[in-house]
Amino acid sequence: MDGYHGCVFAYGQTGSGKTHTIFGGPAEERGLVPRIAEDLFAGLEPGGGDSAVRLSYLELYNEKARDLLSPAAHGSPPSLEVREHPRVGVFVQGLTKNRVHSAGEVARLLDFGHRVRAVGRTNMNAVSSRSHAIVTFHVERAVLGSGSGGDPFCSRRRRAQLHAVDLAGSERLWQTGDSEVRQHESKQINKSLLALSTMISRLADREKGSKFGGAAKSYVPYRDSKLTFLLSESLMGNCKTAMLACISPSAQCFSMTESTIRFAESVKRIRTRPVRNEEVEGDLLRALQAELGGLRQQLQAAEGAATGAGQDVGRRLAEDLEVARSLTDELSMTPAEEQALTARADARRQRSLASLGGAASEAAAADEPPPPPGDERARRLARSEERLPQRGSGPSGGLRRQSPARAVVPPIW
């Protein structure tokens, strides 16, 4: 609400309670995201005025970014690209931002995203998250210019984002079971977490060198994975960031618990530098429109080039033009257009939920044993596995259905 970016992410091994911490359960068991939504809308109501809250829900599954609030008409949802703009920062091109007006609407959208998120059985957890999930609140608020020498009656706009990140749990291969699919997922999860750990270590070393007067100019490899790219601003730039270290009380998990605590110790040494994101009303849109016009002229001039270098420049300009156009269209959208877009997305989600219900009915007709009646995540897992291809396809050819595995360590939910 004050124009500062924020981020909270849960880190720990699989089965340590990260998803429960971020999302929680019903009533008093609700997690951080529902409570954040309640406080956010309670804080916006007294001020009134021109404000807007939008919600996006993204998952990173096998290094592919997928929009959990925009179901695909057929097959898997398309993979989205992570982009970076000098004025907007890091963003996901094509990610839907659903306008919400209450905590109840937020809960409804999150419930849909939970139903289509990738989960699976492992030896450590009966319902294990197989992807990194990022929920983002996009908050805009119009305020009168506050006196730093400017016009006190000038309308200004504050834009801020709050990320809630549920990281998939780090795990050993023996903990995933015999399934090739689960092992491939585990490799991708550990690969992205290794990139995150390397990034954290470099940032901590840089802060240490800066504290003691060193050069502290070491390169930070934040583009090694989509996860680190998305979290780059939250960890090394303009953001107020907090980490939740989730650990297991089991003695069998002692080595992973020690690793998590060491990781948290490195995170504590990092210092971000948040600033208020405030601008004169319309400045960002005008800057993007001017950039769009300049890119069109450069692209027209480069289209006549027949050399390989000229074609490469043309492709890069076309990509930059598409990014600027998508950002311009998003900022220039009227409230009525945005409401119509949200209504169409709601209709698609309702159709998708109806198809999920049909799949569940078919499973019941086949006399398959139902999941535990009180476990919503288990019900989602049963529906998702019902849609997986049959045994025989590997990681490169899609997912395959897995038989239930006996849990070695009781799930901590």
C-alpha cells in the first residue's frame, strides 16, 4: 500500500510444511497468503480512492513457467517466458493478472490454482509439491503528491508487488521413489535450488566484502534458472524480503535440517535496498509508448538488412517490440476492459472445473478407491493422476501414472 515491493519465501526439504505455511488450511489454520489478503483489503478500505489489487498465480514445473489461473483449452498450458525491462523490471510475459476485490475472491482463485498445480506421491510425502509456486499481489494506488518539492495537488500512482513463494522441497533421489518421472522432477527441483543457493552465497559474500571494505564486485548468476531470474529483484534489489526456514523434527532428516539452517544463515547476511515505487500519473505509460514508437522505426530500418547480423538485430528488435506492446496494452486497459477480461477468465476456469469433476465421476464409476474424505490435496492428486498418461512414457515424453508409495516419514501437515 505504501509502494514498497515485498517478498516472502519458504525454503526447506520436502514434507517440512512449506505449502501449509504459505497457504494453510481452513479457518484458523489458514496460512500467510489468506492472512495477507485480509490485511491488504482491510487497509485499503479506510483510504478509499483509486486503488486496484490484482492477483497472479504461477508455477515453475521442470523449468517451465505456467499460469495456474489460465487453464489451457486442450492439453498442458503453454510455457511462459520471463522477461526484464529497464523500467518495469523482471516480469512474466503473458501471465494473467486477475482483479480481485476481497479476500474471498483471492481464496477462490487460489483454490483453483491448487487444483491444477503439479503434485505427486514420493517416499517422503503422500502429496508432495513438484513445482515452485509464486503468488503475487499487484497493488496500485493513486495518491496526491506528497511534498518533496513537487506540486501537492499532482496525482501520483504507487505500484507495488508482494510475492509469496512456496519452493518445492529439496530431496535425495532415494526419497522420490522408483518412478522416472518423480526422479526427473527431483533433478529439476534440485537444479533450480542449487542455482538459488549459489546466488545467495554470492550475494552473502558480496555483502561481507562490502562490510570489510573489499571490492565486493563478484558476479551474481541470477539468470542460471527461471527461479533465480524471477527472484533476482527480491534478493538483490528494490524489495523487502523475508525467508521462512522450514525444517522437519525427524532424526532421519538431520542432514537436510542442518543444510536448511546453513542456508538461512547465508540469507541473513544479505541486505536489500527498498525504495518507494511512485511516479506521476501516466509517466510510465507515456515512456512505454515512446519506446514502442522508437522500436517500430528501428525495426523498419532493420528489415531491409540481408546479412546475418542484420537479421539477428531484427529478431531482437521484434522481441523487444512485442514486450513493449504487451506492457503498453496492460497499462492502457480501462477498468471496463479489465472487468470483461476477468469475466472471460472466470468462465474458462468454470469450464475447467466442470471437466475436472467429470474426470472424478469417471474414476468413481470405475470402482477406484476414493481418497481420504477430509484431505483436499489428496483429492486433487487423485484427479491429476487420473489425467496422466499411462505407464511407459519417460521424462521426455510426458508424465506417467505412479502407483502409491509407502511413506517412510509421516507427512507434516
